[in-house]
Amino acid sequence: MAFFKKRALFGGRIPPACEYCAHSRPSPEPDTFYCERRGVVPGHYHCRAYCYDPLRRVPKRQPRLPAFTPEDFKL
């Protein structure tokens, strides 16, 4: 029987934060969240009950590609 290492979603380089936690939900105030465990917390906070929810994460946009002209492709 082989044991496989579990791979982290999106590379595993995402720092823990309540804005990505499965136990939190956004509040009407900016950068503030309601945590089921801790109450009202800032978005960068995380506790021991942190559970990453990949559907809450909004990935950074890719940079725009430069505009090419037909002269760029001539030899």
C-alpha cells in the first residue's frame, strides 16, 4: 500500500487569514469578519481553529501581456 503526500492547493504559500477561513463570514465593516469561534476579528487575524476554504480566495490577476506588432515577428 502506498501513502501519498497531500498537496496544498495553490502551492501552499498562502498565509493563514480569517478572510480565507471556513469559520468566518464578512461583516459590513471593511476588512472585518465574523468568526464563529472568536467573534469580530480583522481580516489578517487567524486562530487555532483556522480551516482554509479555497472558494473564499480571490487570486491575484495576471499581468497584462505587452502589445505586439507584426514587426516584432519579422526576421
